[in-house]
Amino acid sequence: MAEKVLGGKSVEVTDEGYLTNMADWSEEVASDLAKEYEIVLTEKHLEVLNFLREKQAAGETLTIRKVGKSGIVDIKGLYQLFPGGPLKISSKLAGIPKPTSCV
Amino acid sequence: MSDVKNEKPLKKVCIICAKGSIEDVYATLVMGNGAVMEGIEAKLFFTFFGLDAITKKTMNKLHTSTVGNPAMRMPGGLPFPTLLGALPGVEAGVSAMMRSQMEKLDIPPVDEFLDMITAGGGEIYACKLAVDMFKLEKEDFSEHVKDIITIGEFYAMAGGEGTQIIFT
């Protein structure tokens, strides 16, 4: 565990940089995390992040397939929003734990 | 991700699938999709019976073998007698059950899986030798098949540091 300054406050994160408490999240936190990946958050990004947070809060296992069927963005679009890690990077920016699914 | 110091991350996987049973094909698809999801380049080469996985007519009707498969169990865990597996319709039934179990885990049917892999930049190829042997044409294959190529051409794509070839 480590502390990191995100969105102007100190936040606890795992060794891999995922927030340990999803309640610490805010759009500012997300936009600071996004800088590491050279991603500038747009409305579309935020829609995906909010979708992931909702599903996580509901206890669902997250997959790129589920995001692809959300009506927000298709899978190709998801790869474009979060290059190199459609589920991993989006989960990190959404302030939820590292995904445990293989799809 | 990698805890081991000085370990170089995997950059590309070239996966060869030569069998057409559900488990062999899904091993290939899960590894291919898993790679692109991690930002690893993936090239999938289907040959021999593996071609069933990319042939429009057969791709969503793959079977698992209920005969001569010692790992096959009844629901509940009792052994699955080989003679039962040989009865007409049993293999189809078991295979349908397996596909529905996968659907519950959000593992997509084969055509949709190929769609996911190519959406992430993965590439799908058919083996020319096997295509000729089974007398198939480009039109018989899923739109996601990028090309029909020789093994030599496939090897030519497998160069570069951090590349692995996997045979399922």
C-alpha cells in the first residue's frame, strides 16, 4: 500500500496504483491518474468510468464484453479510449480494484 | 506487473490452433484476447481442424468430445461413462451445456470472440495448406480472417524481441 496525491488530496493506493477505497474517487482523481497514461479524459471516458463504478458497486464481474454491450461505446472504441489496457486502465481510472476476469 | 527484476515484458504472442474442439479453440481465443487486453500484440494462426473455429458454418457449433475424454464428468462430479458419450445426441447436448456455462461467465460465442480480438488489434489467419486440403475458400471464413497464409509467412510475423509462439 502507498499514499499518492491525486485530485489535490492524499489517497491510499495499491502497489499497482489502484485506489484501495472506491469512495476516494472523484473526476479530479481520475484525471490525475489519466495523466500517467497520457489520456485526456472526455465525456465518453467519464461515461465508461461511471458505468464501471456502478457495476462494481453492484458486485458484478467486469469484462470488456459487458462494457461493449453497455451502449456507451463498442469494444473497438473502448480500446481507443484506453489504449493498451481497455479494462485494466479504465478500472484504475474508475477507482475500482484491478479486474479479475480473463475476458 | 512483473516482479522479477530485469525481466522484459512480453510484446507479442503468435498462437497456433490445430484442433477444433471447444476447449482447444477457447484456449486460443482466451489467450489471444487476453493478450490484446494487456496491450500485447496477438497473431492467431488456425490450421487443420482448428479451421472450424473460423469457418462461418461451424464456428458457433463446436463440440467437446464425450468419448475418450477421461476428464469428462457428469454434473455433480460422477464419472461420465464413455459408452454413454457414444450415444447419439449426447455429445451435442454436453457441448451445448458447456457453451451455456461459458455464456454465464460472459465468455462470448466464437464469432463474437473473434470480433473482440480484432477490435483490440489482434489478427486472425488461416493456414493455406489446410485450407487447400479441406477445399475451403476465402468466402467460407469469418470476415475477421485477415488472410490465408503459409506457415513461412506466419513465422515471418513472429520476429522481434519479446515474442512467443504458443501451440495450443
